[in-house]
Amino acid sequence: MATATAPAARTAAMTADEFQDWVIRPENRGRWWELDQGRVIEMPPPQAPYGTLCGWIAHLLWSFAVARGRGRVTTNDTGLIVQENPDTVRGVDVMFFDASTPFEKIPVGYEKGRPALVVEVRSPNDRHNPMSLRIAQYLARGVPLVWVVDPDDQSVGIHRPGVELPVVAFDDDELTGFDALPDLRIRVRDLFALPGTPAA
């Protein structure tokens, strides 16, 4: 997820519902926004390697959901409400929800449920502190597992509640869903092995 830059659009605190209406105004369309404790911030547009990796990880998780017959995946910076009063809405790269929901019953708006897995992909604009804040907000929200994928060294940082330091996995290390998704198994290298390309 790219690091935010503050626009001059609005300075007053905003709720998640107000933010949802605000971002679809004609002057705000085609731009990327988040809400941080009621404050609107603008995000740089995702770059091609970042978008490719997010799409591929979403595919792998959808394949997992299909194989087990349960689950739902979101991508494309889907909004997740991670804090209320003041409201914070994060655009999450990829989320996996353990329960299945018919498409027509998916509520319109930002996600209010708790994903079993959040995946963030580092972009060239990311800095350590903003990413650390995002991770802390996901864990405080009750998300049991967060993966931070780093394309530069093709690693994955594994973050879990109550674990002070993340575990960093590489290459043939196996990513698991722990108690949240006990049947999930993906090798780190498979996150970067695109179809028809040689392994790195």
C-alpha cells in the first residue's frame, strides 16, 4: 500500500458514511483516498508491479476458497473500517473472509466484518512507520493474521496478535493460516511465480 499524502480537500473530521459519499463526487473520482481518524488523505495510484502482485495473490486465495468450498476474497484496495469514533477506513490490498456470501448479498459500502487474513503489498512509496500503523490497526481490529509482501526481496512478513516481532518468510518457506485458516498452505515463492515465467 502506498504512503499517503494529505490533500487540501477537507480538514473537518469525517465519518465513514460521509467519506463514502465524498469519494464518489465527480472531482474526486479516479483518485485514491483513505480516511485516517476522520481526516481525508490521498494515496498515489498503484503501479503496475504492485497491481500485478495483488491480482495474483487474490487469484491464489480464490483458488484456495474454491478448493475448500468456502471463503470470499476482496482486492482493488477495498475499504475496511478499522476504527470508529473517529472513523478510519483503510484501502486493503487483499482480504480473505472465511465465510461465503452470495454476491447479491454483499453489503454495498466498506467492509465492516473481520477478515481472516489481510495481505498488504509494499510499494516504492511505502515507509516503515505508516505500514507499521496499518498493521497495528488491523490487529487491533481483530484481524488474526496479516501478511506484508515485499516485492524487492520476495519475502513475506507474518504478523499475528500477541506476537511482538513478525516472522519473515522467504523462498520455499510455507505460509500457513495458523488457527484462522488452518488448511491454508502457500509457499512464498509461489506468490511471485507468475504463469509462464521462470522461477526467480
